[in-house]
Amino acid sequence: MTRRAILPALALASAIFFAPDAARAVLPQEMLPDPALEARARDLSREIRCQVCQNQSIDDSNAPLAADLRRLVRERLVAGDSDREVFDFLVRRYGDYVLLRPPMRPGTWPLWFGPGALLILGAAGVVVYFRRRRRALSPAPAALNPEEQRRVAHLLNDRPEA
């Protein structure tokens, strides 16, 4: 096998064997016997962030903490909590960060608007940089010497009337 083929082969193998797969994350012993409750639990689990994996839902994560959170969600649903009550319970316990889509409020504005603000500031910085660079590279026009001033005055005085 050539060197060029090794890297794609390793990438393919890692995608096949190490990719997070929701079917592998939720274990059969975690599933609820009631299909309606299980469907609700899966929907809720897709909206809750794994505290270990950061940008993965607990439904997709194989981390032990994600499994604990999946069990906790199922326990709350069996106890009769609504979806909102389950989310509220988790937010009280872990903060807004536990939600993959945090609510829009002043405390989470940096999460919602920070990337856009940084992009705008970066674009403005690039524009300012290139304008200053262009100004520094272009020489200032030289003043006219007396001979050039006489020629300009002569040309302006000899213009035909329009």
C-alpha cells in the first residue's frame, strides 16, 4: 500500500469503527417498554448536551455520564414529568449549558451573537488594514513646480467656451 493510500484508509476505518452512532449509544437495557415514552425520551435526549463530549447530544454519546443522563430523563418521564419539566430539572441542576440550543436571554447572548460579532469585527479589521496599507504604499502627489503651474494655467485659460 502506498503512502497516499494509507491516510484515506485510516480515515475510513476511523469513520466506520469510532463514529458516534445513536444506535450504539442507547443501550437496550436503558429503553423503556412503552414505545411512546421511549420516543419522547429519545427526542429529549437529542436536545441535551453531553457534558463530557461537549458538542454531542446524550442520545449520540457513549460516555458514562451521558448514559446516566439518559436514565435520569427516562426516570423523570416515567414519574410523569412533562418535557418542559424535564428540561427545567436539568437546567436547574447543570445550567443552560446542558441544552444544545440554550434559551435567548442576556446571559446567553454571547453564545448567540458572539460568533457573528467576531466575524464582523474581523472583517472590519481586515478592511482597515488594507486601506492603511494601500495609503502607505501609494506616494502622495508631488507639488507642481513653477513651470508646471504656468502650463496648467495656460491650458485652463485656452479652453474653448462650451
